[in-house]
Amino acid sequence: MEIGDQVEVEVSSIAHGGHCVARHDGQVIFVRHAIPGERVIVEITGKTKNFARGNCVKVLRASEFRVTPACKYATPNGCGGCDFQHIELGHQRVLKSQIISEQFMRLAKKELSIEVEAVEPTHNWRSRMEFTVSPNRKLALFAARSNDLIEIDKCLIAHSQVDISEINKQKLPAGKKVDVVISSAGDKQVVIEGRENNSLIKENSSGFEFTLNPISFWQSHVKAPEVLTKVVSSYAQLRTGDHVFDLYGGAGLFTGMVLSQIGVGGRVTLIESDDNAITDARRSFAQVNNVEIVQARVEKGLKKYVAADVVILDPPRTGAGADVVTAVAKLKPRAIVYVACDPAALARDTAYLQESGYVLDEIRAFDLFPMTSHMECVARFIPEKR
């Protein structure tokens, strides 16, 4: 097969990353815009020694779960954001469940059956959008696995207050990033790269008010802070006087939740390396005496500590990794609560935790990225009984 070739294939299963798996003459093809069980024509878009990539350009036998995408840009040559929009919403979650189970079997050697739970809204859910300005000085998003920019006039998953046509009236600088943020407090900020201002936004969660740089990381689904703090709180089972570690703590979403549960005799150590997040956390918790904020890489920041009651960690998509997991286990917490936006990283770190004496006790998954292949998991680990 060469790039540009079109081949007829049977689509067999879903893979991590949202691609479907097919084979042609014994070679694996990762296919976008297909659904397991379909027979399709695939146009090859890339190849390596071990596999090829392609787009479904014609459906010969459609899945019962195929729907017409509501967005005109959700096509093989369109925006690369909503890679599941052609799949019925309930079946999107079924496929995400299969992705999680496959990753845990492959990377943690663990059988896992899990439901990905729906979270409303499923449209207009994204409170943070990052665009790139096209050569025509219009807001655009990248095509899948490409540097090609697709100009768009409306985004189905963006918050309803993200007004692309209004932003396009400005003289936007070609090639620059444009971040649009809608906060839970009703603040709206449009941040144009090179024209940044110092206007801050307010976010509210767990009864705590955060003051943030609009380009700092915050959960993008409008309901994510509420959903995640609720399940993390349930899994952490905090007690008055606990010393809690909030690792990769960002601006302090989970720290804000912890404070009301550990009392004035408790303590939170938040460790984060990002400059913006640290500035935000220090500002938001400036009047709170029992929050310690440490700017460092997590594995280095943990070195001076010898014990913890509970550890919460919310690492980036790449996961925590063996060094961090080992350092956390040495603190001997009674519970580790792991928030993960990538099931492969979580499964890999589950294996590391098992090697360090911690076993998976509970896990839930949430559809916090509807219309995409992404999902969020929250897992609870406890010391293995010997």
C-alpha cells in the first residue's frame, strides 16, 4: 500500500486514540471515521514499517450506530477535534469502555469491565478553546495529524458564548494562538498570542473561589470540576487532621475541595511545576495557612517528605511514571486517588503501583470529552494486604 491508495477492508475493533483497526493483506491499518463492524473503503494517509493509517472515505456496510455528524467539519479532511461525531452517543461510551478495558489488559495484565458514565451537556460543553489564526486571519483548528488549518465559523462542542464570527472581526495575527475562556463565574476572556493582558478570571468549585490566569489549565468540560471533586472526595475518605498531597496540583482544584474536610489541624501540600499554575495557586490560597505550595517537578518535590495520609494525583496525559509512583508509595498513604485523562497511562501506572505494593480498589470513568475519543478516569489504590 502507498499513500493515496484506496483499499476495501473489514473494520474489526476500536484502538486507543480513537482509531479503528482493520487489516489488508496482513498489514494493520488504523482507520479514522469508521466504526467496528463496518465494511469500508479506506484511503491510506500514512505508513510505517509496522502499520498504515487511513481515513474511511466510503461506507459499504454501515454500523447500526452510524449517524450523520451534526458538524460540517467532522469529516476525514475536516477538523481533527471530534473524531467520534459519526457514532451514536451511547455507543461512543461503549467504545470508550472497550478502550479502557483493552489498555488495562495489555499494560496492567488486569481484566476490567467498566461503564463510561454520561455527563451533560454533550454539546457546547467545552469552556476552553484554543484556536490558531489562519493565513486569512480567521480562527482555525488543525486537521487530524496535520499542520493544515481548517477555518471554522462554529464549533459544536464549544461553549455557546464562544462567538467565532465576533472574534474574527478583530485584526488577528496570522499563525498566532487565540484562547477563548468562559468561566463558571461568567467571565469571558479572549487571549490573543502577543497581545496578552493581565485580566484574571474567577472559577468557583467546592465552595472555594479561584482567581486564575485565563490560559492556565482548568478542566475544560463545564461540569468536570463538580464531577471530579465529588468522586475524588468519595475515594479519598479524608479525616480531620490529614496531611494530603495534591500532586500535579495545578491551580488547586482538589486542594480547594480538601480544605473543608481536613480542618484547621490538617495540611495540604500542593506540588506543581508550571509557572502560571503556581502563581494562580499562591494567589488563591494566600490567606490559607495550612496549604503549602511547592514549585517543582513532582518526583523532586517529594524527596523531603517521609509520610502522607492521602495522595491525590492528576498528571498530564503522559501519566505519572515509575519514578513518581515509587516516590508516592514510599510515603505509605492509606489511599492514592489517581485522576487520569489517558487510560493507557493509568493502566501503565497501575502496573507500577502494583509493583510498589498498591492495588486498584475502585475505578470510575466519565465521558467528559463527548464527540471525541477521550475520557476521564478516577481510580483509588490502597495498600495490598499481605
